[in-house]
Amino acid sequence: MQQQVDSMAAEYGRTPSLVVIQVGNDPASTIYVRNKMRAAEFCHIRSQHLSLPDSITEQELCAHISRLNDNNDIDGILVQLPLPAHINEDTIIRSINAEKDVDGFHPDNAACLWLHQPLQTNHKASIYDPVPDYGCTIACTPKGILSMLASTGVELDGKRAVVIGRSPIVGKPMAKLLLDRQCTVTIAHSHTADLPAVCREADILIAAVGKPKLITKDCVKPGAIVIDVGISRLPDGTLSGDVDFEACKDIASFISPVPGGVGPMTVTMLMQNTIDCYKRRLNGKH
């Protein structure tokens, strides 16, 4: 990715630019922002951390975003979530120009993913081309998961996939990406009857609900691919995913750990989204 950025900087006269906005000083958010800034530096992406007090009003935050929207030297804008209770997250997400929305949360980007198939290319999409171009920004976590699935070497066409969680950030876009790879997809959630039985149907099981060790060995089909998106802190201070890793690791053919699995891939895709926004803007595709 460094070479890609350096090559584009030489061609276009500047490097991609990312601004990360943090409101308040939530410890977890501070860690996430620090990791993103380090990743940008590693990739040679120009980055700025805009730290704002948690007393800021919604109107003032929107004014900051508006200035960044109007700055042609800024390619990507990310507002670290969650925001203080007095600020409406949906309003803030909508205030970011869709062409600069590197998180992929803006309604225009979400609609583009759901309403369209990948753009036509001169070759058939395969495991070597894990995230085909939709002409929009795809949310980082599902985009990263698709790359993880590609790394297993398993052909997705015809596989049964179960996605546990229906959030607009992970569950729903993940389901669409898998549908476009010819998977048969089930979205499970808190109201799903007999969740273990539903999970056992899955060749690909993706857990994204934030409930520690929800997925036990009784939920995993032998040989299934298990992707753990959830991360929670237990009373003893340790981190746990949605999957009971120790109980399931010998049943699954591939299982992602927590921490160290989906998280780093999400940050990697954030960097790629920043590069893609930069390229689309400079090539006049918006």
C-alpha cells in the first residue's frame, strides 16, 4: 500500500489525505483513533486528528465537517463513534459528503451497495479479486471480512452463509456482499428461533452482535469458516469475541481470533477506502 500511495502522489502531485474527528476522550475511542493514525502514517497517507470537546454542539460539529467537505485537499472524513448522547449520529453521518465518507456509512453509499451490482470489469470476479468495485465506499468491516474469506482460498459461489447481526455497519452490508458472491445468506438476530440450529447450516458463519461467547461448539458445522466480529471486555479485564474460540477452533476449518482478526483488517480497509476516495475524486468520477 505504501508503494501504491507513493506512486499516486508522484502522478497526482499530492498524497491522499484523511481527517479523523474525535469528540470527547472516551478511552476506547482514543485507542481506535491512535491505531488509525498509525496505520495512515505507515501507508504514507497524510492524516489529521481533530480532537473536539464533548461539550461541542451538533451544529458546531456539522460546521467543522462542512469546512472539511469544502476543502479539496481532504479526501476522507471519519467521525469516530460513538458520539455524546446530545449529538445525533445519523445527522453527523449524513453531513459528511458521500464522496469523502471513508467509513461507508452515508446513506448514498449504503444505497449504492444495495441497489447495484459490482461495476463491470474485464475479468470475472474471483477469490483473487475479493472486493470488486461498486463505484462507492463499502463499510470497512464487511469489506475486510470479504478479503479474509478470500485468503482462505474457498470459493464462495453456492455456499450457505449465516450472518448474526443486522446492523447497517456490519450485518446488512455483509449480507449484500455475500449475496453478490452467489452465497445463500441468512441474517440471524436476537429474535431468531433456535439460533444454534440456524448456525449449524452455515458453511460461513459471521458473528457480529457483541455478546461474549454467544457462539459455542454446538453452533458450528464441522469444517465451517467462522469469522468473529464482536469484541467485549469481560469482568476480569480480558477481551472476548462473540465466538468461544477455544471450544470452536478444532471444529472450524478457519476461525478468526479476537483480538487480532477482523480489527486489523477493518483498519486496513479504512486506508484502502481513503485511497479509493482520493482516486475517484481526482479522476472526476463523482
